[in-house]
Amino acid sequence: MENINQIIDSLGLETSLTLDEIPNIDLYMDQVIQLFENKFNESKRNEDEKVLTKTMINNYAKGKLIFPIQNKKYSKEHLILISLIYQLKGALSINDIKVTLNGLNKKIVNEELDLDSFYSSYLHLTGQNAADFKVDIEERVKDVKKEVIEAQKENSAYLEQVLMISSLVHMSNLYRRVAEKLVDEMVVEKEGKHQK
């Protein structure tokens, strides 16, 4: 785990589609795909992975994750929503994403939301999350090394990796579960039901 900092640097944690990078003109699907491929290419796990495809975008539109497009062109607002979907799909189901973004879509269509301001807040939080994550990873590495030293010296490098992977996945699951519960609350509120 000596290379953990190199791994973190290679992830492109601060990579986000900024407001300055989103054109104020509507784009065709191929242009949208190219924009996302160029921006998030470094964050792909392997070369064969696609950041965004026509099928994905069509599924987002059919599934009503984004409000209807006009004249086969995607607006700045669509691109912001697709950027949010890109991040959310790593942890949430498509249905959970639909529930989460439903209100945003309605507010955008009804012009009840300053989406640029909302997205700026989102970008600010993701930047802070990346900084917090780097500090947290350093603490986890220390904790894992301590556990391995106390447990067993043989195969320590391998055991450290397994413990680190397990710890990171566990933390990821905890965060995902809280996010899912928040989505569930949105559904309950929408249906006007009271939770027990």
C-alpha cells in the first residue's frame, strides 16, 4: 500500500465538468458524448470503459431522468443533469436517481431554480469531499497497518491490501445505504405517507 498516494492521484478525484466547460449552446448527442469522454477519460478504470454512450443517454431520456430534449439537442441544463447522473450512477440505481432528480427536473422546466448556483454548490461540495477523502485515506492506511502489525507479520503487504479493500468497500456501503435511505424519504414524502 506504499503506492496509495499514486493510486489516489490517478483517480482524478477533482475531475468535474465545470460550468465554464459547459457550452451555452445546445449540443447534439455526439458532441455531448465527446465532451464527457474528453473530461472523464482519465478517471476510467480501463481503456475499454465508456464514460457515456448513446444508449445511456437514450435510457436517461426514456427513464425521465432528464427533462425532454428539443430538436435532438441537449441544453446546458441537460448537461448538468447528465453530469449529476454520471456521479450518482456509481452508487444508486437508475430508479433512485430518477427519484432524486425528479424535483430538479420539474424546477428546471418551470424555471423555479437557479441551476448554475445549485451546480456550483455541488461542485464546491465535491471538491471538499475529495480533500476530506485524501485525509481519511491516510488515516485508514495507518489503521490498517496497525491491525496487521498486531495480527500477523507474515504476508503483511497482502493482508494490508485485503483489509484496506474491505474497509473501503465497507465505508462505501455505509455511505450508499444512507443515500438510499434519503431517497426512500423522498418517496415517502412524495406519497404523503408517514414513516413508522
